[in-house]
Amino acid sequence: MKPIQHFRLVLLAAFVAFASSATLHAAQPNIIIFLADDLGYADIGANGCKDIPTPNIDSLAKNGVRFTDGYANHPVCSPSRAGLMSGRYQHRFGFEHNSGPERFAADNFGLPRTEPTLAERLKPLGYATGMVGKWHIGFKEGLRPHERGFDYHFGFLSGAHTYLPGKTDNDPLVRNGQPVTDEKEYLTDAFAREAVGFLDRSQGKPFFLYFAFNAVHAPLEATGKYESRFPGISDSKRKTYAGMLSAMDDAIGRVLAKVRELGQEDNTLIFFYSDNGGPTSQTTSRNDPLRGYKGQLFEGGIRVPFLAQWKTKLPPGRTNTQSVMAFDIHATALVAAGGKLPTDRPLDGVDLMPFLLGEKTGAPHDRLFWRAGQQKAARVGDWKLVDARTGAPMLFNLKDDIGEQHDLAAQNPAKLKELQAAYEAWSKEMQPTQWRRQDSRTQGAGKATAQNAPRGGGIETRFQQYDRNKDGKLTPGEFPREGIFKQMDRNADGIVTSDEARMFYSSRPQGGAKEK
Ligand code: CA
């Protein structure tokens, strides 16, 4: 080939490469996921909250879609976030429990590196990837946000953090893994500053911002600036909670304003949701009209505020009543970015856009499942199975009974059986849990392996011997050794579950329990 021909070919190839990347970029939306922590279903104006205005959060509903039946993947923080980041039922890789504090966390705690995060999927598509806030799906080297696909992370790794600067916390703030010791701002304000800074630095590329607040999770801490907005709230706990929520709404407003300032509002796909329902009595969060709270599989533990905005695609002010779950955000973002859904493993999340645009009829999911230790739940159409740790399995029809007040199990044994069978079929596809939540009392009980099963017949066998009526739990009558019973009953509800018994025995030195 003559040099001049070769030069032309190189030029042509370079032009084609440039043109295709420019075309891809032009078609790629920016993506923002705002994740609230422990925010209850009725905690935003768009879902009926009256005493705490959330205008910036509500603007997403006004300009986009409000999902009435949007679910978190799990009733507590950490597994819920693993579901979002992986796009899958987190049980597929045994991620079923919180970690407990870092110093007690099981050795194997975290999102395995074999499960790609959304950031790891978007980065190769040309995205600038940034995360601000609470991670909670891995502490160890190799499992932290800046090592899991995020170009930038500012925040913390564990499940909770103080909001007030200067207050000591066991879990340091980090920037790309390095401790930050000079933070001067209220944490939610600091997060807003960092999110806006990331957007400023990310021009020329589509961006993915994962903004994972710890608001409005405990501890209840707000500044005068925010609390003083609520002179009409006399309850001091509620006033502080209102301040925290108002600060989060402001932070979202600052990010939305920056997106507008950058001229990117039309081309940005935004999601807002909460990682689990409100813990109500702890924080004054509200889940009404739903039953239950954080940690439970009644709707109050898993059905959450859930909004989406994408101005050039989604018509404003729509309400969607189909069941959707957080892992759908993963799939929707990936497809919007021009990515392909993985074929090497089931991605349980589905791309919601064809459903929202009316291109696909039917529902994104005809069934959804939750498993949290001994708690089980399934939603199939309007029917919901809730099998809590205690009592008989319950059956509700959410269409007529959103508050899960009327247990229809006895009236509809066939329907109950159908949902139980659906649940069992799903559960069989999942992995057993790879660890249990640990704190100072349960240290050493983390790995759910045969290693920490007690010797001599095994705890399951002994548990079954004591459980005379075979209902899966022990009462003081069935287990008359009061001292040990109290130690086993971690949540002091007067009943010992097999989980509690297992945790108790596996955290003790070999030789078994001694009555104190
Ligand atoms: Ca949470």
C-alpha cells in the first residue's frame, strides 16, 4: 500500500471511531440514583406527607413518574443496596444480612467481586462514575466503591454515621479510600457539595451519580438551620427528623439545579427511592397506610417512595401502579446507557422503559420475592404471602387491603398454597446466606457455615427436641432454663427462634451453654 493510501485509511478509521463514539455519547443519558435511607412510604409530599415539605423530591414525581408499588430489594440497608448494585436478587450470592459494625463484620462480608456493580457496567460504556454517601456492601480492600467501578467516592463504608462535624465516629469519612479528617459541614450538606463537585468535573462525558444518603437513618441529628424551618412541630424527635429530611430535600435540589445549569436536565435519567421502609418509632418516619416497618416483610418494611424522571422520554405527572423493585433501576439504567443485559447470569431487574412508554404491555414482574432469615414474602399479582418469624403464614389481597389487615389464608387455602409453592421454587434457586449480622454479642457467629455449628447433635436437632409443638420457635414453657432463654432471646420478644438459638450457641466457646 502506498503511504498516501495508508494515511487516508488511518484517517478514515479515526473518523469512524470518533463519529461512533460521538453518536453513542449523544444518545447516552446521564444517570442519577438518589437513594434515601430508612425513608418511609408516607415521608414525602408526593405520597401524602403534610408536615415536612419535600418540594425537590416531589418535583421528580411532578416531572416524571411516581410508582405506587415500588419496592426495595430487602427490609434492611445492606442487602437492599447489594440488590441495586448487582441488579439481581442478592440471595443469588448469599447476601442476606447486614454486616454489623466493621470491626465485627464477617470476613466474607461484601458484594463479591464476581458480581459486577452498575458502575462497573457503565464505566466501559464511557461514563464518568461517581458515588457520594453510604456504601455498606464491603469494607475490605478490593470491595470499596473506588475499587468497584466508581471513579470517585466521598462518604463512608458502614451502615450509619454521625451527621455533625467534629463528632467522633467509629467509621471514618473517606475519599477514594483515604480518611477525611477535616470535614466541617453537616454531613448531608457535605454530600451535596461533593455531588455537585463531581458533576462539575464530569463534563464532556455522560455521568453516573450514585447519591446514597444516610439521611434519614439514625442517629437523629440536624442543625438549627434545618430544625428552625419547623416551628410548628413541637415533638423534638419529629422536629429533628423533619430537619434531616429537609436537608436531604435541599441536597437533591442542589444537584437538580446543577444538572439544569449544565444544560443536562432533558438528557438525565433520575431515580429516587429508599433502601427500606421507615423504622417509625425510632425516627418518627411514617409508612402509612402500610402495615409494619423496617426489618419486616409487611409492606411497611419494603414498599417505599419510588420516583423516576427523564424529561425527553417520560411524560410528566404519571402514576404507575405496577410492581417494580430496586433492581429494575439497574437494568433500566444499563439499557438506557446503551449497554447489553448480561447473558452469563440471570439479571432479575428488568428495563422499565418499554413498560413506561407503553411499548410493552403487561407487568414488568408477575411475581416478586423477599427473604430475610426466617421471614418470607411473595407478591403474585395482587396477592401477598407474608410468613413472619412467628405465627402462621398470612395471605393478603393488596388491591382491597393495602394495610394488610385481613388475613385471608384460612379462606383461601389454595391461593396460599400457590404462593407458598411460588416462593419455594424461587428460594430453591437462591444461595443460603453467607454470613449473619454481627455485633459484640455475636462475634464469631458471622459465617453461616458448618464450622460454627455446635458439636454434639447440632443445634437444629436440639432445637427440634425442645420445640414440642413444632412451630419453629421456643417459648419459656418449652425451654424452662430461664437464664439461657433470656440470653438467646436477642430481641427480647419472649420467643426464641432457631436463628436466635443458632447465633447464641455458635457464639459461645465449645462445651455448650452454662446457666448463669
Ligand atoms: Ca436503610
